[in-house]
Amino acid sequence: MTLFARRFVFFDLDGTLVDTRAAVLECYTRVYREHLNADFPPASIPAGEVFAMRPAELFARVAPDRVAELYEAYRVTYPSCIDKVSIFPLVAEMIGSLVESGRKPGLVTNKGLERTLIDLSVAGIPESAFCTIVTAEDTRERKPDPAPILLALERTGASPGEGVYVGDGPQDILAARAAGMPCVALTYGFYAREDLIPYAPDVLVDDARDLAAVLGADLPEAAR
């Protein structure tokens, strides 16, 4: 198994550290029902794109004259959906191990800061565990553009050769590659193995235990 025991480990959030699919789906469903009198997801957007898009981008596709209104409705609604947010097994232990060993976990997500901090709080992962947090507000471009990852490198003073990116989607693989960084892709998130293989990630892993092994992170003995 390829080992990426690099000092900087940049993580995606949704589908990588936390399972937010049910919460996001519930939030969109409520907004669509209450403000658009429509079902979600919209037939005009391929299912594979829905969870990769920022909410404002999605709303711009379906109701371009109501983006601000719908985004605000989404922002206000999301906190009432957090009972559906959960953390993937062993993820918190892995992050803790990286920090304790002097490694530098970072977070690079297409999600907005407010909802990112809500998800981390629900998952019990302290914001302080990350050497940097890059969210939707920080760059105009979103993954698969490399801009968010490049900003994380700039903020931390790291070179691409000192880091590895971990994510669960094609956009993560493409963004990491464009930033000159290897990508560990996860099959336990929002995308299946067969969706990821065509993008040729450096490593594919099926659970957080295998991910920890690839990253060279020691899990507590009870979790092994």
C-alpha cells in the first residue's frame, strides 16, 4: 500500500470527515418545498453534480432571479437539520493522532464557513485541530479548480510536495492533481468506487482504518 506520511494532510469535509448527505438533502428538500413548491433534486441537474455544487450555484441554475432569497433560506434551515449529521467511524481518532504526532491537518471544502463549523461541532472535531480552514468564502473558484487547495498551501507555507489531499469525489482528485498534490480518494463517502476509478486517484481506500494506514497515522489500540 502506498504511504503518504506527509507533514500536511488536507481534508475535504462532506463525505470525507462527516456524513452530511442526509442533512444536506433534508435542507434542500425543505427549501425547495417551501420556496419553490417543487421536489428535490431538480431534474435539470445530474444527481452526481448536486452535492459537488455550492448552494448558490445550484440555486442559480434553477432560479437565477432568486439566488439570494433561496441561499438565505438554506442558511437558516441547515441548523435544524444537523441531527442528521454524523462523523465517519475513526475519523476523530485519526485527526487526533495526526495532531499529536506533530503533523498538520488542514481542511479545504467547497462548503461555507458557518455550516462547516456547525458540522465540525456536531462531529466533535475542534476547529483548532486544523492548521488552516479554507471554505467557500475564501475563493471565487471551487474544486475541481485547484484554487482552494493552493490557498491552503499559501496560508500554511507548504509546498505541494509536503502535502497530500484526502477527499471522496472526482472534484477532489482533479483539484489535488491540478495543485500538484497526490490525492487519496475514499469510497465510503458520496461517490462509489466505480465513480472514482476513471479519475485515477493515487490511492483508493474503503474506510478510515485503511486511510490512517495510508497516511501513517497511528490509531488508538482500542480502535485498531
